[in-house]
Amino acid sequence: MSNDPLTFRFEDDGETPNNPRLPLVLYRGAVDVKSAADPAAAFETAFGRHGWGDGWRNGIYDFLHFHTRTHEVLGIARGRARVEFGGAKGQAVELEAGDVAILPAGTGHRRLSCSPDLLVVGAYPANNCFDQHRPAHISHDKAVADIAGTALPEQDPMFGKDGPLKSLWKLEP
């Protein structure tokens, strides 16, 4: 990993709840994908070793969505993408091969553009329950309540029990 983790906070915009207490965490260059025969496997191995499962390989949806009862990790195995985090009033972030983004429950996200070779590995912590919503397709009050009740992951998906996520994500106000 080339730098310290980057963090982003997004306010509830009335449509996308985001997460009032936990920041999105971005690790730039967390995985050396250039030397890997199967770069996606490197993410799958790390995520699985640290208790993040129900993984998938694909891209990032081009429509705004969020999860209210689980956190999500996205590892960029190949290519690059411009992703809007935080909903319609959020921030566009460039992601490239080797990057890892950890989204707290409620964080709106959608792909704005990508290279033709984009490959993303996603996963979820074992102690959460997968769901997916679009703004206006769930009661905003219910979404906010579900987000508040989502348990913290037991480990950082890349760096385990002592990884930076453990100090960056705390439920104290």
C-alpha cells in the first residue's frame, strides 16, 4: 500500500442516507495486481481470510444504490473506474487496479465510467445481511434505522484484526 488510507464522509441528502458515523475508506495500491496471474484471486484470498465473503467478480452498477444492512468492500482487480460515492450530491473518485474501497452501510455508489477491461471483486462481512436499495425504493426512515443497527465487521478486509479500518470505524458519536 503506497499511502495511508483516505477517508470520505457523506451527509444524508434526503434520498441517499449514507452513514453518519463511518467514513468510506480507500486504500490506494493495496494489492500488486501487475505480478498476479489472476489479480481477482488476490482480493478474494485477502477478503476471505479476514471474514469477508459472499464474494463476486463483475463491475460496478451504473445506477445509484446502497446497502442498509451490510458494509461492502470493492477491490479493483483490473482496469479503472470513475465512481460516484455519497449519492447524487456525493463525490466522483477515480479507482484503478490495486485499489480497495470499503463502503460503510448506507453509502450511495454508482459507476460513472470505466475502462473496457474493468474487473471488480466485491465482498461483505460475515456478521451482516446483504440487501440492496435505490433511493425512493425504501422508506428513508427504515433505511436510516437499518444502517444504525448494522454491526461493525470483525476485521479489516485487507489487513485483518489490526488493520486501519478498526481504528477508523468506531460507533462512538
